[in-house]
Amino acid sequence: MLEMKHVTKVFNPGTVNEKVALNDFSLTLEDGDFVTVIGGNGAGKSTMMNAIAGAWNVDAGEIIIDGTNITKLPEHKRARFLGRVFQDPMTGTAATMGIAENLALAKRRGKVRFLGPGITHKEWEEYRELVKILGLGLEDRLSAKVGVLSGGQRQALTLLMATLQKPKLLLLDEHTAALDPKTAAKVLDTTEYIVNKDHLTTLMITHNMKDAIAHGNRLIMLMDGKIILDIRGEEKKKLTVEDLLHKFEAASGEEFTNDKAILG
């Protein structure tokens, strides 16, 4: 479903601030893979996601989604392949519009739109059932402005919007990092449910090793723009944070020093 072949991205080339963010980076995801991504600051995690999303052009290599080479496609044309949820709960929803209106926008994404009636009765009932999945009581508040929702509620709604059209690839960019632990756990459980229900191929960056181990069928760790660990199957199911730290030290030759990731 996703192939990244020998992708390289260098920021500020030829200057004292040159940074090789992706270094001959290759990754293949099978249909339905749920891959968690960890690594220290500057490891290349967000650069990898931005390369897929088309935030800027890569310097070398190819990116292919479901057999379509998207390497040269502009960001807005890649949107039909992708769903994305960012770290900031305020991103991804229109605060001055209602819950149902936000969902209607997401449903019409990438389609030709005409002037006409707003949300039909059938859609309203569809959104009511959809929002029930979240278990937050929002199904009785579909007219409420999104701006009055809590950060966790907005992030859960953004997740629904990103997956409404069942994207080829779902990108979750530390989407629970700004939430309190209880709310983060709720959003992660909802994520797991939606990903499994709709068989979505997913990349999830997280700063929390426990979450990276608990969710998904595969875990990769990045360092200096490369994958240094790729753990899947039974090995991942039995994995502990201690095991992961030992594996990192063996693969990298140094200690993992991100306390937030270890203790989160």
C-alpha cells in the first residue's frame, strides 16, 4: 500500500545548518498494516510523514501509494489518497462550524460541490451513528460549534473526519501528544477500533514507547533519517519497554535518552 524507495531529504544543503533528515530511506507497508513509529528528536519521523503528504519535494527517491507514483504530485492532489491527524487538536476542524457540518465537509472532500441544501436528514442520522463510536455523548450535540469542544473531543472528531472516506493511508502525527493521559488513552482506543474496522493502512508517530508497543502490528524506530529497528508479529507482541531499549542500544551503539518516550 505504501512504498518509499531510497528517499533522501536534505534541509539547508551546502550551509553550516545542513541537515540530512531522510537518508536513503526505504519503507514498505502492506495493505492493512498498522505501524507505530518512534525515535528521538530529529530522527526523521515528521520529515517522513511530510514527504508522504507532499509538504515539500524530496531530493531523491520515489513514493508510491497503492501502485500510484505520487512523488511529483502536489500536496492537494495527494489528499485523495491520505487521511491525516496532527498533534494540535485545533488543527483539522473548523471551530465556528457545527459537528455535523465539519463531518459533511470531510465527506465531500475531493468531490465536486454545488450550491444547494446543506446536510440531508439521511446524512444527519449517518453522522449521529458515526459519532456514537467515540463514546463521548456528541451524538446528541451535532449542532454544537466545534470551538466549544475539549481538545480530546476535537481530536476524536478530527480522527473521524480523516477516516470518513477510508483513505489509502492514514497518517497520525503524534495525535495524542497534546492530550491528558486519560483522554489520550480514549483517543488511542478509538483509533485502534476505526483502523481495525475499516482495515486502514496506518502510520502512527508517537513519543510514548508503551503506546508504540501496545498498538499496531509493527513498530519501527528511526535514527538519523534511517530505520534502525523494525519489529513485527510475535516479537512485537512480547516486547517490553526494557527490551526495546536494549534493542535500540544494540542497533545504534548508544543509549536512548528521550525520557518523555520512556516514561510517557
